[in-house]
Amino acid sequence: MEIIRNRNNCCKISSNIQDINQTYYVDGRNITDKISFYFALGESINGPGGYFGGCLDSLSDCLCGGFGVKPPFTIEINGFAECEIIENILEVLIEHNVTIKL
């Protein structure tokens, strides 16, 4: 996770006005824990190897801007049924005006 975060700090990621209210699709088939969710979320929003948080605090930081898209936007999680694993992550996203579709 540290390598991915550092890679994205070195690469300029900009958020354009076109990014507002976009839907990002998270492939949930390989999500087995919180870390794998953060990997999938980062790649969904910022492309392969992308970063968008690695814990609740860094996720909150990303949602304030500077790491890609800023809310409001939608995350659609496909192929994942174990929502209890990521419940507190989903709560933070919702608190920051992100719509979640399961």
C-alpha cells in the first residue's frame, strides 16, 4: 500500500469538472478484506495501481481532494456480498457525499 501511495504522490492526478457525479465501478470479486477493497477502490478511481486511501484517515484525506476525484460521485460495487467487512469504509464514503450502489 505504501508503494502505491508514494507512486501517486509522484504522479500528478488532477480532478476535472467532468469528474463530478461520475460513477466508478469496483470489481468486488477479489475483495477479501479491507486492504483488497482499498486496492480495488484506488484502481477504480485512478486507474491501474491507483491510490485512493489505505485506512479511514487517508480515505477521508483523499475525499477532500488532491488524489483524484472529489465528491459527489457514485461507487458501484459489483460481485461483492460481504459488506460487513467494509461497513465502516462505506460509512466514511457516504458521510463525504459518495453514493454507494451494491
